[in-house]
Amino acid sequence: MKNRVRELRQARGWSQSELGRRLSVSRQSVIAIETGRYDPSLPLAFRMARLFECRIEDIFHPDPEPAP
């Protein structure tokens, strides 16, 4: 799953640690989400959307389906 977490975080001037603090997760979790190694839980995705003042769909995008 692709996401815009890094872009949204940097636009606000927040470090990964700061975003983690605001979301009550570790810096390592923020790194894993930003790099696509971890997909957040639905409650965390909703917290991120509220924090970034946008919809979940504005943050996360599924990988394109392979052509048949």
C-alpha cells in the first residue's frame, strides 16, 4: 500500500519522532508506515486522518492491481 505520510508530515515540519508522539506510536512505527513495511490498524489510520485533517483515502492508496 502506498501512502503520503512522509509528505504530509514534512509539510507540517514534524520529525518522525514528533509524529509518533502525536499518534502515540513509536518513531520506528512511523518509519515502517512511511516506507510501506507496515500498514496501520484502522483506528491508527483514523487518528492519522484526523491529525492531518483529511480522509484516510487521501493518505493511503492501494497498490495497482496487476493486469490480467
